Amino acid sequence: MVQTATGFAMGLIIMGGVTALGLADIGKTAAVVGFISLVNALVALRTTHRFMDRKVIIDIALGMVPMIIVGIVLLNLLSVSAAGLLRLMLGLVIVSAGFFLMLKPTPYEFQSSRLMTILTGGAGGLIGGMYGAGGAPMAYFMYRQPIELNVIRASLLAIFAISTSFRTVSITVAGQVDQEILVLAALSVPIVVFVTLLTTKFSHVIPDIFLRRLVFVILISIGLFLIFS
């Protein structure tokens, strides 16, 4: 439900929560989040794929895919030499995402240029490569476009599916997916599928504004904890 209503918050909540509690390092958590987000997107897309804007998806992917590689490289470098900085940056990303969430973007009069779309994809790809959850800038950008809401949500799900698929394949080829990551993902995926199906059916029960405010409080709390700890 969080992912459906906000377009990006689920991965950041998991990343921030696990990192704040010290349950796993950022690299492994990002890998598991990638598996979870991919399954969540694919399950949700089974009923919404017909609404996708393929042109926007392709343009965002052009900027996003190469920057995912850059993000993964930065993650590996900082994990070794500057783990504290990596944690601080995650906190800043989460706090920024919280404020993005509560903004009510007024749609532009005209759709953004292709260059701006590609650059936005690049920003999301960099964050996604580092933390497995780079949806905030792309979600904000999409909600500024003068297109229908169901098209925006379906397109975002497709973008997240591409992002998480590419990141997962990349780290697997690089030998960074170990047994622990696979076990955690295997335990998480059935829960994600069940909750996604359940909340999609009953999403109208909880007001969208209430859910957004709740997620905002959670994101800000986790982000500030990571920054000041």
C-alpha cells in the first residue's frame, strides 16, 4: 500500500529501518530491497500494464540504467572507505524523500523535454544504484507531468521494475549476491506478494492523505536518526 500510494517509499523505509537498527550492512540491504521492489512492481503491473507510457519509460531508462552502474561502484567504494558517510548520505536521501512526499506538485502545462526526462532518470539511477531505492526524484517528476494518474502510477511501476531488474542482474554478475541475500529475499517475497494483492484490493479503505502523513513521519524519523547518529 505504501508503494502504491507514494510510488517510492517502501524501499527507503526498509533501507533506513534495517540500517538504523544495524541488522545488515547497506549493500546487502539494498540487494534484498531490489528483489522485494521487483516482485512488488511485477505483481502490481499485472493489472495496470496497459496504462504505461512507453515513451517516457524509455527516456527515463536511458538516463537511469548507466547511472545505476555508477551508483553501485560508489556504494562499493564508500562501503570500504567511508561507511559513516554512506550512512549519512542515506539519511539525507530519506529526509529529502519525506519532503518530496508531502509536496503537492502542480502539473506542468506541457510535458517535460526529453533531455529533462533523461536527466531525471539519471538522478534516480544514481540513488537506486547506491541504495536500491531511487524512486523519489522520478516519482516527483512524473507527478508534475500533465498526464493521467493511472498512467503515472503504471509507468512508475514499470520504471522501478526496470531499475531493480538491472541492478539485481548487475550485482549478481559481479558476484555480490550471496546465500544470505537470497535467503532474506526468499523469506520476504511471499509476504510482499500477499500484502501487495491485499492492499491493492482494499486500498480505498485508508485515506491517501493519512497514509502519506504516516509515511512522512516514518521517513523523517528514520532519516534524522541516521544523520545524527
